[in-house]
Amino acid sequence: MVFKKKKVAQPVQRTFSKAQLLAANRFSGVEKDILHVALTDEGIYTAAQAEQAVQSFIQRGVKEHG
């Protein structure tokens, strides 16, 4: 008997534009400021990608000039 592997449906992750993410209640004011800088206007992102962008920006730190 031949068994076929069942395809496991991958959960669909909703995607959002930069404008939608900036309008969402999910992010604080500071996080929205970071998203404004970190995301492109044309990009489409999942909520997890947006959160990762915020964390990456925070961890970059400040470069000293001088």
C-alpha cells in the first residue's frame, strides 16, 4: 500500500504596509518612530518582521562622532 504524505497547511501570516503598522495600536509611540525610519514605504511586512525591525534598531546603538 502506498501512502501519500499529507501536506500540512502553513499558517497564513497577515502582511501589512508601513502605513498600516504605524496606525496599529500594537506599537508604542517610540516603536512607531523607529518603524517610520526602519521600514520602507513600499515594503510589506508581517507583525513579527516589524517587531524584529524595532529590536534590531534598538540593539544597533549610537555611533559616536568624532
